[in-house]
Amino acid sequence: MPPTGCSRRLAWQSWISTFHELVALAVSRSGRNVDLNDRRIYRVTSIGRPLDPSYRTNLAVLVLMPVAALVAAVAAAIRGDGFGAMAAQALVGPAAAFGAWALARELAPDDNPAAFVSMVLALAVSLTVASPSLLLLFATLGMVRIVNRTVGLPTRLTDSLLVLGLVLATAWITRSPVLPVVAAVAFALDASLDDGTRRQLAFAVLALIGTAVALGVVDSGTESHTLPVATGALIGIVSVGFGIAIARTRRVSSVADATGQPLSVNRVRAGMFIGLLVAVQAALVGTEGLELSALVWATLAGVAVGGLRRRERSQ
């Protein structure tokens, strides 16, 4: 016997009530000041940040990932790509969008909308630029997290080894021998800023050794390092806009995931500086380097746009 209209309404009310209770329970168990025993990931890493769907922005990202995959696949189909290329694009597009969102959240912890702007720009870049590097995007994310400590814990030895290895692999694959210099700066900053970890100086030295090795064995190509005027002007505008965002970051209200303590504004600004350094060192290589770093540039552009939006609202 089919349910009556009244019984259907009661059923929906029951489901909605149960859903609200589950959400309330999830929120109560996932507050900002987290008991480390409830987050086993922090026993393994101090730079991992689980995507908690009890936060609306995180839930929005999870919802948008399939949408990004669909958009990427449709774009590949419109170009006339084969099934294999469509499948690859459906994986690369969401990965680029998610990586840019995550990096923007590190660069501008108080600006959620800017992260979504970066997400859209990165998806567009993944569909239009020939060879943007996901490796470089996630290597940048690792370096920034080591510096800004959004989790709130000192960097573990395994985290430093992982990031150093990722940077060196990225430098080798993307033929970017100067990238380890940026990693050396990141490790040195982590050692010298508030509650610094002194052993990071050893990793800075290892990164410099990696630079010396890379300069000797990596073929950086023979193309001209001169960028087209329009392209140079565009990255100049993004650089200035992002520089303004760094200068305007004078306080941070966001708190660390694991401790609930306010983030250090000095560390956040230092992390922003590392992000800019990665993009600039890649662009100095020439057109190929700019293509490889296009996802990082898209992220910086999103944060810069967010900074302009905040300025307009404050006026």
C-alpha cells in the first residue's frame, strides 16, 4: 500500500531530524581545537590536512570535484580527443582544481572565496595550457605548509624528507634546477621563524646540494628565456597583485587545525613569499617554465583577486 501524503511528510521530517543530529555530532567531534588522539593522521604527519566535510567549504569542494571531472571530459570531447585522452583529462582537471584550492587556502587562510577563484582558474588552465605541472603545484603546497604550519605542529622528520624528495623529483622531471633553492629558503624559514625547528637547516643544506647536482645534470633546454610582451605583462600584474596581498596580510584570524591556536602572521606571509618564489623561478626559465608553473600562477591570481575584493569591501 503506497504511503499517504501525511506519512511521507512524517518520513521526511524523521530523515531531516536524523540528518541534523548526525551533522551536529560531526561538528561537535571535529572542532578546530582537536584532540590529537581523535586525529590519528597527526601521529604520522604534521602537514596533512584531512578534508572534513562538516565544514561547508570542504563539502562544496567535494561536490565540485565530480563537476570539474565532467567539465574536463566534455572539453576534451569537444576538442575531438579520444576516450583515453578524455579519461586522463577527467582526472587531471579535478586534481588541478583541488590542488589550487588547497594551495590558496594555505596562502590566504582567511579568504575562502579566493580559494574557489583559484580553483576555477586552475581548472581553466588545465584545459587550455599544454603542459601544466601537477607535481610543481603539489610540491609548492608541501613547501608552503612546512613554512606556515596551518596544522599547528612542528614539521616531522618524515614530512621534511617527503617534501625534499618531492621537490627534487619535480626539479628533475620539469628541468627546473633552481627549484631546490626555493626549498632551501622554505626550510631555512621554518627553522628561523616562531617555534622554529633547527634540524630544518640541515634540509636547507641538502636542498642546496640538490641544486648543485641538478645544475650539473639537468638539461634546462636551449629555448629563449624571453617571454612574449603580453605574457610578461600578465605575470607582472599577477605578481604585483599578489605582492599587495602579502603586504596587506597584517593579521590572521584562522586557527591551526590540531591546536586551535591562532596562526602566525609571520609564517603565513613567509608561506606566501615561498609561493611567489616558486612561480617566479619557473617563469624565468622561459615559456616552457611558465607553462609548467601555470597552475601555481592561477592560484596566485585567485589570491590576488581575493585581496582586491577585500580591499573594496573595506573601503
